[in-house]
Amino acid sequence: GVTRPTFRLCRNLAKAQPHYMTSRERVLAALAHKPTDRVPRLLYEEAIGYTPPIERLLAERCAPKTPREYFNMDITSVSFNPTALPRERFVEWLGDESPTALASGQVDEWGVWWRAGDFHHFAQIESPLRGVENLAELERYPWPDLDQLYRYDGVRERVQALQSPGLAVAAYAGSVFEQSWYLRGLENLMTDLIARPEVAHHLLEHAAALQQHAARQFARAGVDI
């Protein structure tokens, strides 16, 4: 027979097992350090992206499903709306290769040229501010308009539409340090911190202000992460 202490232990363990959860319940429980029915799963593409070969491989192997559906991932994402600002405003900052860069469609709204990467890298980054020598030049730079309300029209509705069937929703506002070195070049930014701190501080503060605004808007839209 089963001893009374063993029976109580088994009964308590049974009570502690969580019921089947939706993806969103699972993720929120894990973030709150509570028991889950299984470990939440995330494909990095849902938040950041893949290297190009991995993206092609997953599209091929998972079809007709998306990778998130195929692997039963718990987290998806929303983003802000595309900018209405023209990429041509970066012509003078991209130098002699600006026609090639803009024609490639690989220049983002910050003016960073993301050349197609390889198996180990998302992209090769060409920094538009790599030639800047002083603060006066930097102050002329055409920044993104992430502080404009039209960039977030409909985000709340998209979040709710994804949460409704039970998904957890993430939103990426950006990384202050990474975005700054994408713009300036890593070696340049590190040198600025010593030799031209006013340039480094201006760049970091401006990037931070735009991304903080984006983070607040995503929070107001009800994202989970």
C-alpha cells in the first residue's frame, strides 16, 4: 500500500501541475516566475530575424506553414508602421555608393546600409556617419520619425488580434548602443567616447530618445514584452 505521507506528496504534486495553457498564459506565467505546462518557445525571427540562409532553409522546410506555426512557438511580434520619409535624404551620407545602396532596398530608415549577410551574419553594415568629424556635422543628420504618432496607428488593434487566439506579443523598440554603432561604426563610436565625447553623447542620447518613445507607444498598445 501507499503510506500516508507518500499519498499526500503525490496529491500535492498533482495539484501543482499547471493546466494546459495558451501561449500567452505560458509566457506571462514564466515571466512572473510561476509554474508552466512547458517551457515557452521563441523563434528569434519573431523578434529580430535570421541570417539569410537560415531564413531560406526554414521557409523551405516548414512550408506551407510559417516557422512559428510549424514549431508551435509561443511568441510573435508587432512593429511600428513604415516611415513616410524618403530614403533619398541619405544620399550625401552614403557617399559614392549611395545610388547602389538606395537601389538595393537595403538602406533602413536610420540610413544604415544592411548589405546581405552570409551563413554566420545577418548583414554587413555600412555606417552612414562613419565620416563625421564633429558635432556640427552630426546635428545635420536626418533622423527617423519614430516620435510621430502615425507610426503607431493600428498597432493596438494588431496586438489585440494576435493576443485573441492566445499568442504572446513582443515589440522591439531598439537597442541604444547597437543602433548608435550601426550609425557611426563600432570603432568610431568607441574612439568618440574618448576623443570626441560630445559626438558620442549626442548620438547615444538621440537614439535613446527615439527608442524610448517607441517603447512607450508599444507599452500603451498592450504588448506583453
